[in-house]
Amino acid sequence: MRMSTSPTRRQVAAWLTAATALAARQARAASEAEPPLADRLAAYAHRLRFEDLDPATVETVKIHLIDALGCGIAAFGAGPVRICREIALSDGAGPATILGTDRRTSPELAAFANGVAIRYEDFNDVYVGREPGHPSDTIAACLAVAEAEGATGRDLIAAIALAYEIDCRLLDAAEVTGRGWDHPVYSLPASALAAGRLMRLSTEALTQAVNLAINGHIAMNQTRVQTLSDWKGVADAEATRAGVFAARLARAGLTGPAPIFEGRAGFFKQVSGPFTVDVAMFGGEGRLFRISRCGIKPYPAQVYCLTAIPAGIAVAAEAGGVDAIRSLRIDTTHLGYITAGRDREKWRPTTKDTADHSLPYITARAMLDGAITNESYTSDKLREPALLALIDRITVVEDPVLTAMQPRAVPNRLTATLTDGREIVLQVDDVPGFVTRPMTRDDVERKFRMNAGQRLDAPKVRRVLDAFWTIDERPDLTGLLASLS
């Protein structure tokens, strides 16, 4: 009789268990053999130079810098922006200019107030990794510290590229939203390292800046669920303020908890779960910088809502107006549903901050007005009867197929059932400004004029644009931000 020599299921299971355990031990050993992540990030920050940036990256930094400044000027008169600006200026004079004024304050408070302005309209740039974020929130920190330290324009450009690289690579590494935390946690090390690099800190001091920035400033995701408050536009500015202050403390010799990522009660354990980051693959030496994968928004709205805007406009036009639409279904991504389509508050937003993170509101508003602008979130717009009637006919559903298209696309699919029984289906995967359709200089200047033109006359806008397009030629930044007053 012939006997089988095939392994039993129990043997196979035992082998798999043993192999898994061995792989885990090997991964643990490899992790223990290399320096902690904070040290590796600090080493990268310390060695990065302007000369490591290729011409395309330098141009991209300028584009994102100009875009961020335009967003900040557009928000100058907003209540939360004014509150934060006045508090920053009440601290007394300092070396860093407050955007839109010729007055100065401390670097960390300038980073805070200017960061709130850049972020407030939800019009600044966006990056979609495993976790979405707004890397340009770190620009305010770079500007404040560069001015305070007497840095050159090239120093500033390198610092911005560094901040983007750190922020985006960490956004790629782990999603924290699902664990109850908020994406500004990644702006903490990004702004601390960019600020520390401009301060010319040693590698050891840069590590301490990361440790100090992260440990005491972890943001909760309650900021972005249910009814959104003013803090939605302030959370990342607070992270950059903490990053700048941490760098100043590290320069003075203060140390922070370590290892901040891998420790028994560190970031991996408490916030993100374990992840790996290959710092050797960061931008430089012929490798692309992550800023090249950041998108610039064509509309002031949350990233997961952007593609619903042109889709809604087109569907309404094809239907012959919203009155012809009996019901509208929006299929979206997982995070689109979680952040912009799940909470009941999104169907009756009472604040601008909730409305610009609401798929039902943004889609309905775009269908009614044919556009989304900074004026789309006024209190009378939120209460408009025609809008509320249309929102009541909208449902939002998560579609795993659309989720799988990220991060190369952030799609939405609209299905409108008309009163005559016809159906219109339209899916939009990207918009101008996304990585697949990048903005040119002309596009960015057009957006800057739209944002800043209400406060600056045309000749001044031209002078400002010329100054920032040539910022790499400046030996220092004296008077540069004040030119926007």
C-alpha cells in the first residue's frame, strides 16, 4: 500500500506559525539594529541642503508658497483669523512678521497666527497618503523662523521642501484617523525639524526637537467629526507653533522623551500602531521629493469633496436643474464617507467649518450655484430653503472600489434619479491641481489674484508675485512678508 508523504494541516499550520514568529523576530532585530526613527529623521534634516533640490522641486516649492500666501490673505478678515492674529500681536514685538501686516511677534506665535490664516478657507494644498493632510500648514513655521534667523531665500526653500518631505512620508506611513487621532500629529516633527534646520541645530538637538514636539501635543480627531468648530482651521497651526517652540527649547539644551516613536508608551504604541519609514528613500540625490505629489485645490473644500463639485455641476446641467432631480446618491471613498458623509450634522451644517467638510452640502451648493467659492459658506447660504430641500434628497454611500483608487485619485460618483424616471451617472476622479493635472505658474497666479486681489491692488499683486518667484535670489527675507500688508 502506498503511503502519503504530504504534510498534514496541523504540520502546515505549525510551520506557518514558526515562520511568522521568525519573521517577527527578524523584523524586531532589524528595528533594534538601526537608530530610532526620530534620530534618522533628524539626520536627514541635518544633511539636506538647497543644492540637493532639483530645479523642478524649487519651482514646485515656490508654487506652493505663493498659493499658501494667497490663501492666507483671502482669510485675513475672518473672525478666527483675527482672534489669533490679535493674540499673537498682544505678546509684544518680535522678529517674525504677521501676514497681512507690517507688525511682528515671536516666531512661534507668527507661525501660529499665519498658519491659521493659510488654513482657514480650506483652500490651501493637500496631500493624500494613507492619511490626508495639508503640508502647506508648515509653511507658516518656515517663514517665521527663516525671517527670525536671518535666513536666505534658498534656506527657506530647502526648509519648506524638508517640512513637506517629513510630513508626507509620515502621512504615507500610517492612518491615524481611524484610531481617533488627527493628522496634525505629523506636522509636529515636520515643523520642528524645518525650524531646527533653519536654526542650524546639531543632529542631536534636532532629535530632541522631534521628541519635545510630539510628546505633549497629540491632537484628537474629534476636531473633524460631528459639528466642526473654529478649531478645525487652527489645529495644524497649533502643531506648527509647538514645533517651532520645541526647536527653540532644543537649541537651549532641553531634552525630550525617547525613543518617542518606538518607546513602550511612545507614538507607535499609543497613536499610530507600528510602521516603517525608509529614510534612505527620501527626496534628494536624484530621488523625487514628496512635494511633487501634493495637489493644489481649485475649490475651497475638503479634499474628499473636491471631485463631487464638477460632477454635481455637470449632473445638474444635464438634468435641466435641481428641480428635476428626485434623488441623488453619492458614492465615495472610505475616508470621504467617514469625514464628510457619515455624521448627521453634515446634512444640516450650522458652521462654515462643518459645511466645507460636508459632501451633501458642497455637492448641493455646487449644483445650485454652479461653483464653490469662499462665499459659499455664509450663514444665509447654509439656511437657504432650496439647498435644504436638495440635501434631503441626497444619500452618501461608501464604495470600496473608489477607495481602492487612492491615493492616485480621490473619486466621487453621482447617480441622479430624475422625476421622469431617467438616471444620470457621472464619476469624476480628479480635478485641476491634482497630481495628474498640476497647476502651472499662470494657474497659480490666477488663483493668487482671486484670493489676494480683494485686499491688494493689481500693481502690488504683481510686485509680490515677482518677489516670491525670485525668492531664491534673496540674501535675507527682510520686508518680504510686510510687502503683503
